[in-house]
Amino acid sequence: MFPSNFPAIQQKVNLTGHAIILKGSLLVKKQNSFDIVNPLGVVTDAVSEAIGLKVILQLISITSTSKPKLSKPARIENWTLSSSLLAKDEVKYTINFEVDADFGTPGAVVVQNNHSSEIYFVSLSVRMPRGSKVQFPCNSWVYRSSGFDLVPKPNRIFFSNHLYLPQDTPPSLVPYREADLKQLQGNGTGIRQHSERIYDYDIYNDLGGIGRPKLGGSKEMPYPRRCRTGRIQGLLGEETYPGGQNLFPIPFFYIPSDEYYSSSKTASVLVQTVRSFSHTFIPTLTSFGGLLDKYFDSFQDVESLYDRGFDLSKLALGAIEGIDSPLDILNDLSTDHTNKSLLKFPIPAVLETDRQAWRSDREYARQLLAGTHPILIQCLTEFPPTSGLGDEYGSRKSTVTEEHISRFLEGTTVQEAVANKKLFLVDLHDIFMPYIERINKIPDIYMYATRTFLFLRGDGTLKPIAIELSTPSSRRVLVPPEEGETDYLWELAKAHTAANDSGAHQLVGHWYGCHACMEPFIIAAHRQLSALHPIFAFLKPHMKYTLQINALDRQLLISASGIAEQGFTPKMYCMELTSQAYKSWKFAMEGLLADLIKRGMAVPDPAAKHGMKLVIEDYPYAADGLEIWSALTKWTQEYVDVHYKDDATVQNDAELQAWWSEVVNVGHGDLKDDPTWFKMDSKLGLTVALTTFIWITTANHAAVNFSQYAYAGFIPNRPTATYLPVPEKGSMEHRKLLRNPEEYYFKVISNKMESFVVMSAIEVLSGHADTEEYIGQRHIDIWTDNEEALEAFDRFAEDIDKVGETILSRNKDPSFKNRHGPVKVPYKALYPTSSKGITGQGVPNSISI
């Protein structure tokens, strides 16, 4: 029935009855800036128009007949004659579609781009005879279908916003639905090209570096799959492009064309900044490191980065061809523009009110509930805690005893404190211990596997009461000094735990827990869920730009000798550590409720708000998170109810089942036998799975990302590397420490080079773009025509607004001591919206940074 090059534009359409005109309004963005692939695009497009190679559209009706009812091919006229030839913004064209009077409602449109340049289709609106409109939300690049490409791209298919489950699809649209998915799936071969939109899988074999293992595809090094690029294999099995990577304005790790950041200035500057920063600024600083003192001299020396800045004029910072100098870019980020050779960092929120308050034990503990990584603390259910590792790493039981901590328990015994849920733990022992010996063989590096014990005081705040520092051959316990006294050994122990937490936060909680683990869900959604599918439309805002930022991260952040390896203690073992952590990852445990229960931080309680009672009532991340989780659950449940009448409808949805099967068995294939995976056999299972995915991509990611600069922008508060062990009391090193505590402290934690690297990176990564789309928002208002779904979303948006009001109200309540703490930084990481820049708040719809 259909030609072999389906979906082709059918030029000969015989109208059988009275013909009518359906007027279409097409909104596009032209490719008019310099394009390294086709630098003369505007000129060649004009030539194409002159010789009759136009952009052609053809409507397909949802009316069922022996073959699809088609409009006559319609061309975009006056492309070059319009005043918008060089327009930078959206351009509107009127298109006349000639159809039979009984054509019915259009459900799809085929687009053939005969120009030499790609065109961004924003939307198509078709006015029906009685005045109603059929909307086609496109939001996609359409590449040339013929002409300049050696391998022409297939014509594109766009569907209206009337969504269908596969089993309900009008027969006339079924072949187009299937053809569009086949375009997206590809055949698993070949080097992917910039203009393609193929989604496929591969292991992490593209991070480079000798001695770094491939991640994924083995029991020893399991990992989620990434987007396949098809680059050729190097001598060590790593992927590489022939001829290098700098052929494109954006570093070219292939991602499907619609996954690139928008053409907005903010997004372009972000990509440019990160690339320039990583490829030029860091290596130049390293090369000219002799011009820098290796260590900070004092806390005031660190603070001078905000007060006076660092003069870059003596460093030869060259620009990469085609992009600005990193000095200019970093200066653009600076809060001080009076001296263009000055690298001056904005003052982190942790220092704004009181530059000494961060040092207190109370603030150290508060940040475990309301800082950059508030998802690690757990309630102790046994004392002492036991390791899950083997005996080869020493005693499995912690060496912290009741004698160590009894004086801090406000008159209760350890057993009573455990029973009353008053003892808490931040346990980074098992994740780091298998690597401690290898890490400590790296020159000038020293690391412990750490445990931090805390007690919940009567006023609702936490007090750190013991720190255990472990290696395979040693165990050591330090406790805090008496109130008002200073013990520098204790301060160094806190620094070691903070550095470990920074590594766990960036590598485990942030990178693999959010970015890497969500990528397979996104790839599978594009491969198995049609754009016509209600669940694809539901998920689309939460998948935006994630593949772009993950590709950048593979180049710059987590690659061999990248930002993570330069800035964090585990160095070359950074990514290998995340693979070991992934072995225990369970998607079913990543939703907020499951996570809080798993960590013992909440218990189910039907009488409590949201059905969950927090063990620490003033736990800002959890309290605010429950408000968002509740709103998400309600919205997801209502949306699922609109499109699925019963559990059988879920079970019979072939695309949904294929999506979930591919997520589990391919994208997370190394963990496919985990029995905790949700079963996609009921409305409830679907609702919880969708809610969990959206939670991770919105609130969970926001909680660990956008407050980074507020706390980690001051390296002594959140060091990322450690060089020396904590001295033994009475030793020569201890005497050195006592003679000059600050000088010794800065020889233990991150040096100047690492601090510049980390601070510059998180300054970029902690900011919001001015075009950000936040939870409860949809910039594309024609995403569906289903009134019930639109009304449900309006209710969700109202619920999210109320979450913001609740957070502001809580921050004004002085009884919530953990929401501000000694540093007087209000907890607003989960406040739904934000202005542009570094604000420490805002929950974007997706992992886009």
C-alpha cells in the first residue's frame, strides 16, 4: 500500500469530490547563523528555492478508508522574499492545504525539506472549516531530505496533539506511527552524524585514559547505558572520532539532533563556557601552576577570592579557535567587571552573614539535613553499626563504643537513644573502603573511609558526637571537645568527612544517581513511545536536554583527567567507584517515600500529613520534598486515570510495555535480575514508576545541584580532596598542627589549583538560565488537546505554587532551627522557581545542567 521510501510526499493526489482549503499557520526558526557543516546555508537555501527545491508539507487524515486520505502537497511560499530571511526568532508562514470536503480531521503531517539547511519546526496550526484548530506541536529540527547529503534523511512526521494509546490509534495513522519510531531506533550500526535523531545504547567506553575500565556490560563493572555514538574503537578499546572532536561549535559527542540546547544565548554561553573552561583554563592554570602558591595560607587567603579576586593577567590564557577566551568568559561570570583580568568569585551564601559560623559543629551537622547532600544521613537501628564488606577490610563492626559517646546523649543510654530514634549516621565506610589502599598509593593523597555519628538533641538540632576514620589496617575514633573549646584534630576529622561527602555527593548522589541512571529511561522513551503516546507527552518536559549535559559531562567532568579526577580525592578511581555503588542501586528505592523509609528517616503514619511521619521533624529536605512528592503523585495519578481505564489497559499497551522492558533489560541490563523493579502491570505500578522518574529529574536533582555554590563555593566548608592523615595526638605532626593550625589545615584539604577548578565548575553548574522551565510549568501550551489532562495540570501548577508558599512560611518560623542555622542561609533548594543565575533555589523540569 505504501511506497518503499515511506513516508514519502505523494505528489499525485486525486481529490474525489469538492475541494476545500484548510489554512495552516506554520511557525519555524531558520538556520541563519554560521554553521560549520553548511556555512553558506542562507545562500544555498535561496538557490534551492530558485530552482524549485522547496519545503513541502502533506496532511494525513485520521479518517479510515482503504488508504490514507491525503491533502495535496503544499509548499512554503515566499521563503526568500519575506522580510524574515535573516530572522533570528520565530517566523510565521501561511500554508494552504487543498483537501476533499470529506477529508475529516488531520492527524499527522509529513514534511520534506529540500533546502540545504535544517529548519526548526516550532508548530503547525490548521484551521478547520467550522473554525476549530488542530494543533501540531513540533519543536524539532528538520534536516534536508535530499540534495547536499550523501545519505538523504527520511521525511519527517509530526502528529497532532490528540494523543492515542497504541491500541486506539486510527488505522490511517498506524503506519506513520510505526515509521516514526523506526526512524528513531536506527539499526545499531554506523557512526552517528550531527543531523541524525537516532537513539541507541552503548557502554561507557568513551572516558579515555589508561587504566580506566570500561563501565557497563560486566558483573565486575556494571553501569547504566549511555547514548550510542558509533565512534570508532581506539587501541585501548575506547571510542574516538577520526580527525578529532573540535570540528563542531559544540564539542561533538553525538546526541540526537533534538537533544541539543536551544539556540538561546544563555544555553550557548553555558556550553561555550564549560568547554573553554575545561579545555583551556584548567590546563593553563596547571601549566603555570608555578606562578601560584600551592596551598592557601589562611582562611583570609580563601576569602580574598571574593573580596579582591585573583589576577589572571600573568597567565597566558589562549582562546580555542572559534570561541571566546576563557578569561573573557570567566570574567562575564564574575560579579566584578571593573578589571577584565580579574577572576573574582561571588561570595557564597555560607559566608554572606557570618564568616565564622560555618566552623561550628551545629552548622556542620545542619548541612547534613539542609546542605548540598541531604540524602545520605540515616537513623541508626543498631549500635555499633556493621559493615557489609568482607573481613579482608578489617573488623566489620564499628569501633565506636558507648564510652566514646555517652557524655553527649543528654542523660540517655545508647540503647535508649537507638530505640527513641535519636542516633544518626553518615556512613561512607563501605563505598570507599575497597579503594582506600589504592587511593593512598597516589602521591600526596590520603583518604579514610569515614563514619560520622550524630545525636538528635532536645531542641531538634543535631550534634556530631563521633567520627570514625578507617583504613583496612587501622581504626580511629575522634570525639568533639567540650563546649567552647577547640580541638584541631577534631576539625581535621570533620574536614576528611566533608571531603568524602563531597566525593559521594558529586559522583554518586549527583552524577550516577541522577544523570547516568536516568539516561536509559530517556533513550528507551524515544525508541519505544511514539510522540502520539500520552505517556511520552507526559514525560517530555522531564527529558529535555539531559542527553546534552550528559554528553558534555562525559567529555569534561567525568572523563580521564577531567574536573572530577582533578578535584576529588579518589582521582583516577572516581568513575570506578560509581560503578561499585551502582551494584546496589534500585530504582524502586529512589522515590522520596521509599528512600526516607530505607534510611529510617520517616515511618508510614496514616494520621500524619502525606501519610509519613519524619523522625526529625525539622528535616528541611524531607519536609519540603514531601510537599512536592505529594503534588507529583496526585498529578501523575490523575493523568494516568485520564488515559487508562483499568489495569488491563496498562497491560495491553504494547509501546508502554516495550519501553519498560527496554529500560530494565537493556538500559539497566546489568541489574535486570533485581527483583525490586516495578511491575508494569497496573495503573498503580505505572503511577509510582512515573512519579519516581519525575521526582529524580526534578526535585531530587535540584536538591543536590543548585545549592552547590552556596556551600561548596567556600572550599574549607566543603573540601573535595585530602592530602594528609589526621596526626596522632602528641606526635611531631600534631605539634606542627598546634604551632600553626590554619597553615596545617590547608595542607590537608584541597589546594589552590583544585579549589579554582571546583569553584569555577560549580559556579557555572549552580546557575539557572533565563529560559528555564520549572516544575509546574509547560512552555508549550499545546502539548495535548485533552481537556481533562489540561485541567489536571492546572491543578498541579496550583499545588506547586502552594508548595512555594509553604516553604516561605516555614523559613519564617523561628522554631525550625535547621532551616537557617548559624550561617543564616534559609533552606530554599526545593522552592519551585528561580530568577536567572546562582540563587540556591528553583526546581527545573529536567536534568539540564
